[in-house]
Amino acid sequence: MTALISQRAPVPRDPHALDALTRLVDATRELMAAAATTDVEPDEVARATSLIEQATEELSARRRDRVHRMPLDADWAARARAGEPVTMAWLNPLRFPLEVVIEGRRATTTMVPEAIHEGPPESLHGGWTAAILDHLLGILICAHDLPARTAQLTLTYRRGTRLDVPTEFGGEIVEIQGRKAVTRAWVRQEGVTTVEADGLFVLPRTEAVSPS
């Protein structure tokens, strides 16, 4: 029987607990990639499946109703603006644990798309592209003390973003218009832009900022 803890789940402060969770999530990502690409014999698949089911049962003995999240507080924002790399959602195996570097009103990160991220043959799925850019822009906006939410994100796919090639994701804040933050973003491989995006993020009415 699963014991469900109904509460938000900030990143653990205990270094041992944080290290254990990080290793678990990293191993889970590797497992997901292996499951998607394995070519072993059926008996080996069945044996591995049994081990996974056992691990799932053990981990489910006590669960939270939300994933662990890093606190996006003033201290975090100051460190991010100072150039300290920010790791995106590294305790969520479904997300990309990408290191984001913020310089002024611009943020960048790099990754190498793999087989598990494939959409069209040999290309990164457009949905993953949108998710990464959305998260990147959200991190950038939060680092500038703008608690905004995505209202609109329009992507233009110029060409396929190839698998197994180092890929840059970037974004910038164009301007703040009262409660609205206007952004743009891009994806590049080997200096060639494969995707462009325009975003609109809206601040809660109680936290509107002055135009700049």
C-alpha cells in the first residue's frame, strides 16, 4: 500500500538524501533510454522487467504527490544572474537536466539530442524543442524576479534539428510591458538556426512590474 504525502516537494537539504535522489533519477533516465533502444532477447527483457517492477514497488511505499523542485527564491535569482549555472529540473526523470547560463537578459544551454528524443526520423521531436525553450525562458524570467507564466509560445521550425549533434538552446527577454514579458528564443546546430520562437509571459496582477 502506498503512503502518499500531500505536500509540495522542495529539493532535500540533506546532502546524502539529495545525492541518493540524483543518482536514482540519473539511473532512471539511462533506463528509459535503454528500454527504448534495447535489442536483447525476450527472456532478458522479461527478467529486466521483473526487476523494474520490484524497484517500482519499493519506491512507491512512500510517495509525494508532486516532484521535487528547487526553490526559485531571491538568493537563487541573485546567483543565477551572477552567472552561476542553473540546472533545469534535474530531479524529474522526464525533464532534461540541462545547465543554463544566464548573462544579462539572455540564457543559453546545450545538449545532444539522443534516440529517445526522436520525432521525425533522425530529428529531435518538436514537442521536446518547445518544452526545452519554454523551460529555458521560464528560468530566465524567474532569475529576473518576474514570476510570470507562459501565455503564448510560437515556434517556427526552419529545418530539422538532428540527433547526436551538439545543440544550443537560447532565449532572451526583449522587453517588459507592464504585466507582460516579451521574449524570443532559438535552437542552433553548428551555427545554423533550426528553430525560432516568440514568447509572451504574463505576470500575476499582484506582481506587475514597471516597463523597462
